[in-house]
Amino acid sequence: MAVFSVLLGILAVLALPVAIYVTDQRNDLRLIHAGVAVPVAFVFGFAAIRLAKRARARLERTLGRAKGRRAARLGRILGWLGLYLALIGAISLAVYYVEYHLLA
């Protein structure tokens, strides 16, 4: 479980930068289309945090005999980072919407 939380945390952190890179490389997409990655980053980040919490609970039940304490911590940190990036992306999209549609 802890390893999967790290994997999901990495996916959460990389979702927005990869989407921005893809929109930069393709001529038919604009940067605003990278906003599709905001909910993806949120879901992966939330799942990473939940899996890390379950892994830590499992570690407590086994009194530390099971491995994965560092992986669970890293998964939780990456999950929160992914959530923060998704929040920043959502705020950016909201500002863009207000600026483009309401103020123009």
C-alpha cells in the first residue's frame, strides 16, 4: 500500500507539468487545455494520501514489523504536494475565467 501511495503521489505531482508540456508541444492546443489535469492531480493526490494513511495504520497494527514507513511518509508528502498543485491550478483557472469572461 505504501508503494502505491508513492506511485500515486508521483502521478499527482507530475499531472500538471506533463499537461503543460503536452499543450506546449502541440499547436492545436492552448495552455488553458492543460486545466484538464487539475482534477486528475486532485484525485491522484487524494488517493495517495488515503493509501498512505492506510499503510501507516497497518504499520501500527504490526508494531513496526512490516516495512514501508518511509514510503508511506513519502506518499503522504507527494499526495499533499499534488493536492496543493491542483489547488493552485484550480485558482489559476478561476482567475483566467474571471479575467477572460467577466472583465473582457
